[in-house]
Amino acid sequence: MNVIDPRIHQALDGELASEAVPVELRRAVAQIAAAADLLAASPPGPAMSLESRVMAEIRRPAPSRAWRLIRWLVTPRAIILRVRPAWSVAFAAVVAALTLFTAGDEGPELAEHEGIAQFVGRFPEAQSVHVVGTFNDWRPGSIALEDQDHDGVWRATVVLPAGTYEYMFVVDGERWVPDHLAERLVADDFGRENSIVIVRPARR
């Protein structure tokens, strides 16, 4: 540890005039005095206490929504997608349903000489309804009607070549019933009446 000359202390305390300090000690006195002045000097600008800085931060107006949106958009973010198996199946089912729904709106593809035949029959107690006719060689079970609303009204849409056809409904695989709402009825060779449907080409 270096011992400071007592005359330096006396000069710093004002007890000894600077002229009375030996030349070799005057430089040390000047350096210590300059350091003391530097430490005693206040920092530039008004000093703010911790409380003042906190209150200033609280009183600062909140940024606008537009500024927050811009800051959110320009801030880089990591996005992690986790797909669970159950959600994958559900998502695939929704996509498939939407695809089928869209395709159903467009309707079936028709050739130049094809048209659409609509078959509708009311059979409230029926378990199954099929349509047979000259367009399918009267084969039961080949074209089924559906009662999707469970209101007893059975429907089927069939694409057929343009022309005139005879047909009947087969209810529960046993009863052969004509469609009395058809355009017209004709007698067959078995003493029954067959319904007539006229299919007109969709493209002309």
C-alpha cells in the first residue's frame, strides 16, 4: 500500500497553499483534485428517481390498434402445426363431403342423347321400393328408390338414353304398382297398366 504524502492531504484540504507544495507533488495534487471534481459533478440532464420513471411509463399513451397490428405483422414468429390422427380423419371426411356436395350441385355428366328420368312414389309403409321397366329389362332390384327424409316419399334419379319407356314400382320386392302420377298409362299383356316416362335429351 502506497502512503500519500501528508502535504498532499494538506493541499487538498486547503491547509497548505499550492505554492508551498513542492514541485514534485503538485502534479499529484492536481490529478486528485480533478478526479474529485469529476465525481462530484452531476450527470447531464435532470436526475429521475425510480418512482418518476415508473409513473412516466404508466402515463405513456397506449399504442393504437393499427400500430399494434403492424408490429404484430412485422415481428417474426414460429408457427407449429400439430395434426392428431382423429382430427386428420375428421378433416378428410369434411373435405370429401364438400367435394361430393359440389359435385352433386353440378349434376351427372350426360352424353348428347341422354336425359334424366325422375321417379317419385309415395309408399309410407314400404321397406324398399325399386323401379323396373323397359330400360332395365324389368329386372327387380336393379334401381332402388330412397326415402332420405323418412316421410314415405321415395325418389330416384336415373340417366337414360332419350326415348319413351314403360315402368312400374316394385314395393317390398312383391307388389308391382304403377305410377299414377306418370305422364300416361298403357295396358300390358298381363292385364295390368304400365306407367310411361318420356326422357328428353338434355343437350340439343
